[in-house]
Amino acid sequence: MEWTPINKRMIKARFYSKYKKLTVIQAYAPTNDAKEEEKEEFYQQLQDNVSSCNKNDMLIVMGDLNAKVGKDDSHMQEVLGKHGCGTINENGELLCNFCQINGLIITGSIFPHEEIHKVTWKSPDGKTTNQIDHIMVRGDMRTSILDTRVMRGADVYTDHYLVRSKIRLKLARNKGDTNKCKRERYDLNKL
């Protein structure tokens, strides 16, 4: 339907789908070592774009967010599942707070997979791995996410692995008058 390049770190696109419209925000967050002002500016722009999305659309926020959210979901149960990896860092706390404010869920922490199907980045020395790329959806769409996992076979010459999410969109139930939906029956005896 439309797409908007926001800045060098963010793009927003809106798509038609069979059942409801879909808004996708792709983002590349500053690293954990970046200045606080740069991180605050990034999350403010992200917040502005999420706030401007149509509330009836399915919203997906995804990308390299350079945020380790960790395994411990005790402080953010409405945002995280029990199947993250690693320990949370400063960017992870910023991302979790952003998700909590906007009612988003980090889907990579919901599904139980082996560690190699959770980690999204490998350091150049090949020893350090982290889960820093994420896909997030609104909490009311949580049941529409069937799976999120890393696909290690995609070779695109990068230190990141492809993250795939399976999504099921279904029709919303008609809340209007149920009599309108009934088919009119004719009296065949009168014919």
C-alpha cells in the first residue's frame, strides 16, 4: 500500500493481506556502546512511528535491535516468554521497556528451540553468539504467531542469521446483528 523511509536506521511499510492490513517497521538500533542520546533518539523515533500506526493493523516491529533480552522473564512476563537466551543488557532493558509501553511481545522468546535456533548473531572470532535480532507483535496477536526461529542455512555473507516467523491471520468475528447474516428461506409450498 505504502512505504516510508524514516531515516538511515528505520523504514515503515504497510501491506494488504487477505484478512487484515499489515504494518511492518524494520529497524537497526544503535549498539550497546553507543551514546545515550543516540539510543534515546532512536527509541523516540520508533515510538513516534508505532504510535502513528493504524490500531486495526497487525503490527510487526523487527530488525537488528542490538538488544539481549535474556532468559529471565520474571521482570517482564507480559513482554518476554520463558525461552530467550543469554542475559539482558542495557539495550535489552530499553527494548523491553519500549515493548511494555506499546503492548508488544518479543516472539523469539516464546517458543522452545535449541540454542542454535535462537541465537541470531555470531562474532567474527566464532566464539560469541547472541540473540540480538528480534520480531515483535502486539500482545493481542500473540496467538497468531505460530513459530519464530533462526534459519541457519541462509547464507547471505553476514554475521547475522535469518530470523523467520510463521504467522496465521484469521478473520475477525462479525460483531454486528446476527440476523443480517442468515439466509432468507422461501416457502416452497407456495410455489
